[in-house]
Amino acid sequence: MTKNIEHPTFHRAAKGDRFQFHDHYLVDDLLDDDHRMARQAVRDWVKAEVSPIIEDSYERGVCATHLFKGLAEIGAFGPSLPVEYGGGGMDEIAYGIIMQELERGDSGLRSMASVQGSLVMYPIYKYANEETRKKYLPKLGSGDFIGCFGLTEPDHGSDPGSMVTNIKDAGDHYVLNGAKMWITNSPIADLAVVWAKDEEGKVRGMVVESGWEGFSAPEIHGKLSLRASITGELVFEDVKVPKENVFPDIKGLRGPLSCLSKARYGIAWGAVGAALDCYDSALRYTLEREQFGRPLAGFQLTQKKLAEMLTEITKGQLLAWRLGTLANKGEATPAQISMAKRNNVNMALEVAREARQMHGGMGITNEYPIMRHMANLESVITYEGTHDIHLLITGMEVTGLNAFK
Ligand code: TGC
Ligand code: FAD
């Protein structure tokens, strides 16, 4: 059988927007013009600025820090935060669709935006005093400052409530001691949003500048995942933190967990982007690659794989979109967000694994984005709450029984 170029899928993929036709359930119709414009702008930017360099960055294990400025220019930092505080003034669906397009490029790229917007700008906007907001948010929004978020510790990952990093009142300032681990962007950060216990054992949040005495952020080497993103520790040795930098009114784990809700929501959308890129590559490859005298896509087993991938991606798109409509009304619950993060990241990882096999030997090379997405997604399924932690959050919601305590 010869290659069937009239095959509608192939025809549409070759002719039009190469991603458009993956929208099997016309989710596009659920978006408004602002969403579509934001998506196109980010897609074009990723194609022009990221696609040409990402395989090289990944292979060398280098974070392309110049992209921070570009991310700021396309409005990827805090898309749903108010404009006057450095955000984009858009809704939650715009935020989600931007994360989708970034992660189509690379999960590490989406990480840069998630951390800056949802884990650094969001808590400063939500919890800091007005002076601190004005001091840091414009520079974070413009990409002049890079931020990081320190919650996880060497001995306390899934259970951040047991953290030992602490602050002690020293009159006109606090003294911060402790260490954080696995912190995205920490070695290049200008500031960190840090969570530490006060003398009453309550978790408090604060902005800590990297130039202050006693602050260091050594890089973590040897990562085989998210290689285009930089990760490090945060070490605090008697760091003096001015009192105005400590968030005044939020006490307890609710503070950092509310930021995680915001970022996990973005990941639920972002993972769809990584899945779409893998699916797209598998579809193109199997339509072109011939074995036994016909395109691989002509075999039933390949079609089963493609059909199932597209079905799962479509379900993930609809889950993210529905969550977005709830988030726009302020009604998305942490448990709903957990379900979407868990489902969509797992879905993307399964799609990546299947796509890898469909590329045969070529699938293990950097000619195709598959291995990079697959390895990245191993981090994504671990950070912001592991796959199993999100399962237990859902389990708690449906049974009313807390499996953590
Ligand atoms: P628990 O007693 O259940 O809750 C403590 C307080 O927090 C409230 N809460 C939330 N509030 C807002 N949003 C959420 N998602 C919330 N979840 C819980 C809760 O109502 C309670 O409030 P209050 O007022 O009654 O005190 O806490 P727990 O100690 O039992 O822990 C529960 C658990 C295990 C679910 C939680 O600790 C958890 O989510 N663990 C996973 C840790 C995690 O996700 N770490 C992520 C670190 S940051 C990161 O990975 C960034 S990657 C960045 C990138 O590169 O993209
Ligand atoms: P652990 O908590 O030790 O878990 C190990 C395993 O045990 C997991 O499979 C987990 O699901 C399982 N487990 C744990 N508790 C239970 C339980 N009760 N029941 C059943 N199974 C359980 N953190 C930050 O604060 N800021 C960042 O910017 C950041 N960036 C990161 C970037 C990367 C690349 C990575 C890999 C991590 C990052 N993290 C960050 C940390 C991340 O959030 C943690 O790795 C994650 O929360 C898991 O913690 P842990 O690695 O200590 O694993």
C-alpha cells in the first residue's frame, strides 16, 4: 500500500496549523478570542525562541536564562494576576492555555513560568504587605528578577508540615536558619519565597534576597530529567530577614499549599501540551515511516495506540478546561486540582512512553522530542505533590478519612 496522502488526518496536519486537528472535541470552541490570541502568541514564541535551542540546552544540562525575559514579554509570569502587580490580568483559562503551550516546548520551560508566577509572584501578591508587593512584583513580572520557592527540605518532602527550617524573633528582624532541597531556579534566583516555622511552630512565609549574608544556593548536579531547568538547594545560616518581608497574616501550611494549588492547576494544563507534542510526533512518524510495504500508521496496532492516545489527551483537555471554568469562579477545590494534576501528568507520561516505542530506535534519539518529554515528566509526576500523594488527597475527599495522619 502506498502512502495515503489523502488520509484526512495527514492532509489536515500537513496543510493547516499542525496542532489544530488534535482538538478532536473542538475544545477550541470553548475558548474566547483572548485565550486563542494568548495561545498563538506563546506558540509562536516557543517555536521561534525555544524549539531551535531546547535539545542542545537539554543535552548540555543548561538552563537558557535569557528566556526569562522572553517569558515575561509574552505574559507567561502570573497571567491571571492583576496587571498593577506585574501580572497579565487574564483569566485562569488563559493562564492554563499558556502553560500548555510552554510545556509543549519543554516541561522545564513551563517550570520557569510556574515557579515565577504561581509560587513566587502569587504568594507575594496574596500575602505580603503593600510595600513588599511594590518592591518585588514589578521586577518579577518583567523578568528582571528571578524567584524561587523553598518548601521541600532534605528530610521533609511529601510531608512539609514537619519542616525544621525556622525563624527566631530578634527584635527588629528575624533570624532564619535551615535548608531547602530540590528548589527550581535557586542557584540563579535573586530572591526566594521561603517557608519556615516560627517560635510557636507555625509555618510562616517570607521573601529572602539571595544577596543577604548567610544565604547560599548550591546547584544540584546529575539530574537526568528537567535538564534544561536549573535546580538547587537553599541554605540559610543566621540570615537576617527584615520583619516587613515576613507575610503578616498567613500562618500554617495553608499558605504554601494555596500556592501549590495555583501551580498544580497550571501543570494540569501544561501536561496536555507535552502529551500533544509526543502524539504529534508519533502521528507524523508513523504516517511517514514504512515497514512491510506500508506506513506504520496503516497497521491496526498503531491505530489503536494513536486512537487511545488521542482519547486520553482529549479527556485531559476537557478536565483542564472544566477545572479552568471552576477556577474562574473561584470554585476549584484543592481535591479537584489534585485529580487533574495527577490524571493529566500520568496521561502525558503514558503517551510519551507509547510514542517512544512507536518511533522505534529513532525514539531514543534527540531527533525527536519524546525522550526529553518522557524524562521531564518523571519530575513533573513527582514535584508539586507526587502521583500517590494526589491519589491520597482524592481518597481523603471521597472517604472523609485522612490517610496521612
Ligand atoms: P493538612 O492538615 O491536610 O492541611 C494543612 C492546612 O492546609 C490546608 N490545605 C490547603 N489550603 C490550600 N490549598 C491546598 N491545596 C490545601 N491543602 C490543604 C488545610 O485545609 C489546612 O488548613 P488549616 O487552616 O486547617 O490549617 O496538612 P498535612 O500536613 O496533613 O499535609 C497534607 C498533604 C500531604 C496533602 C500536603 O502536605 C501535600 O500536599 N504534600 C505534598 C507536598 C508538595 O506538593 N510539595 C511541593 C513542593 S513545591 C514544588 O514541588 C515546586 S516544583 C516547581 C516547578 O519546577 O514547577
Ligand atoms: P518523599 O516524600 O520522600 O516520597 C518518596 C516516595 O514515597 C514517593 O513515591 C511518595 O509518593 C511516597 N510517599 C510519601 N509519603 C507517602 C504516604 N503517606 N503514603 C504512601 N506513599 C508515600 N520543592 C520545592 O519546595 N520547590 C521547588 O521549586 C521544587 N522543585 C523541584 C524540582 C524538581 C526537578 C524536583 C524533582 C523536585 C522539586 N521539588 C521542589 C520537590 C518536590 O516537591 C518533592 O520532590 C516532592 O514533593 C516529593 O518529596 P520527596 O522527593 O522528598 O519524596
